[in-house]
Amino acid sequence: MAPTRVALLTAGGYAPCLSSAVGALIETWTSRSPETEIVAYRHGYEGLLRGDSIVVDDAARRGAALLHRFGGSPIGNSRVKLTNDEDCRRRGLVGPDETALDVAARQLVADGVEVLHTIGGDDTNTAAADLAAHLARQQIDLTVVGLPKTIDNDVVPIKQTLGAQTAAEQAALFARNILAEHGANPRMLIVHEVMGRGSGWLTAAAGRDYMRWHGEQEWLPSIGLTPERWAIHGLYVPEVPIDIEAEATRLRGVMDEIGCVNIFLSEGAGVADIVRELEEAGTPVKRDPFGHVMLDTINPGRYFAKQFAQRIGAQKKMVQKSGYFSRSAPANATDVALVREMCELAVESALDGVPGVIGHDEERGDVLRAIEFERIAGHKPFDATQPWFTEMLREIGQTTP
């Protein structure tokens, strides 16, 4: 029997799939069960705790396909951890004697929700797992079905998360303009900082997309338009230790020869060393409600630009971050196709009462299925030994793992 009411929410940081996923869920529910009412909680779990929701009306159902054209999320996001009651109280989301899980459960019951779709990364879906377990303990019959978005592609055991492929494409596009700045000053150092706290997948994939574009171009060396100046000269990910002195020696040679150095840097690369250095110096390091280091407060790009600039004799250094440009883009055709495929199964799973996070299960032969919540985890490391990655590093002259 089809549910009377389903709810959607998007949470965590943006990724180029949220708007498309909302649109695809509306389209799929409208097609499969037009009598089912759809509501959306505004700004993720914060909206759920506040009871702030909107009903998806007939106009939104008819025009849901428009959402595939846009980035961001039409219903808004937030970063709220349902098991961090202290933070929820501090933000006025729950009362002094309440828990966030209790408040969320009561709100879902009050709203008559029978299916909840959570669209987010590992934090969002582990929060969904906590909520689903709490609902079961309270004997509340509600099916939670999540969709995996993260530009890092770092959710265990999901082969490909929504939005990551678009984010890599957009980071590469961003780099085409930024790396053009190599001629803005003699002996120019450019650091392109790419999002990726614990996984280097996005940096590596963006580098691959950029170098693919680079390999398709025609050049005019006699006037200074050379492939060497437009190339990536260093690419650093969290999974591979950075030997700054050895890399500086290599990059000094590049600088002396062609007059510029272009680096792709994952924002999580070397963070442990930076944090240790700051804490040993007595500088407190800020963390978010999930316990993650707030990377914008330690600025990895600036740190490594300073380290390398001094060693390679750069006259000018520039750090540019592609994160917000990439993560707010509309989903590309590849991601839209993946969104539609996952949303079809998400609705089917909900109708069958099967909870979990939809994804191609790497531990079950890459089959697309509703993966059990308890198996979902974050910070899946990027495999830096993959042939395509090591081949790219050899192409740019960097030592392979």
C-alpha cells in the first residue's frame, strides 16, 4: 500500500546533484504514486527539528524537471547532527530537557510522514541511521531511504556518489581560467585548492579531467603558448605523504625552466601536520559539530603556497579555491542519469518498506541496492595506486605512490 505522505530533506554541504535529486524524487513519486502527498523540510534536519516544511504542490510536480537545470538546493541545507544535543540546544533547535532524536521523531509523527528521504553525505546518512534506529525503538512505522551525495566520492561502500563527477568537471573548468594566470607575473606559483577533507578523489579526478582537456589543445610555442606552462606540475592528495623538500627541489627545476609552477592541492592534504604544528604552537584549532577540523580556519592552500614559494623562488604566489564554484553547479548529464537511476530505486524501496542508502554496493558486486544504514561510513580513502592516477603523476613528473 502506497504511503499517504513522504518527506524530503537535503543536508550537509552542497553538491551538484541536490536540486536534481529533489526533482527526480518528485517526478518519480508523482509517476509511481500520484496520490501520495510530498512535503519538504526546509534546510535539512534544522527544518525537521523546527517543523519548517512546505507541501510540494501541483505546480512543483508539473515543473519538477526544471530542477535538473539548477545547482544548489531549492529546499535549502544545514549542518545539524541529530546526536549532538548540546549543539542543538545551543542553536535553539531543542529544549533543555529534550533530545534531537525525540524532537525529530515527534515532528515526523505529527506531520504524518511515512517515508523520509534524506539526501546527503555520510554525516547526513549516518544521522538518518540514528534516526531510523530511534524510530524503531519507539515502534514508529516509518521508512527512511537515503541518497548519497558528496563531491569527495568518499562514502563506504558506495562506488559513485551523486554530484562527484560534476564537481570534478567543474573544478577542471575552473582551473582552465585560473592556470591562465601563470603569465601574470614572472616566476608565478599557482595553487588550485580543491575540496576534499579526507579523500583525494575529487582532486585526482579534477586533475584527470583538466589534463584530458590539456591533451586536446593546439599550442603556439613561438609566441609563448606552450603546453608546459599550462600543465599541472604537482598534485597532492591526503592519501600520499608530501615530501616538501624533495618536491620543492623538483619544482624549483620546473620554475627555473619555464617560469611558473601550477599545483592542484586537496584541502585535506597534509592537514594533520598543519594541525599538529598549530597546536604545538598553542594555537587552538576550531572544529564543527561533527568534530571535523574547520579547514577554512587553517587554510591549507595558503600554508603550502608559503612553504613552496620560499623554496622554489616564486616572485608571486596565488591560491584559488574551486570548492564553491564546483559544488553549486547543476548536475551534468552523467550525474543526472545516476540521480534518476537511484531515485527510481529509492521510491521502489520506500514502497516496499526497505530502508537504507541507495548506491552501487562495492562489497556486493557493485549492485545498485538499498545499502543497510549500519554499513554506511565516511572518509573512504582514494586509491592512489590506481593506474590512471599513477600514470597522470608520471606525466606531470611527480613520484608515484
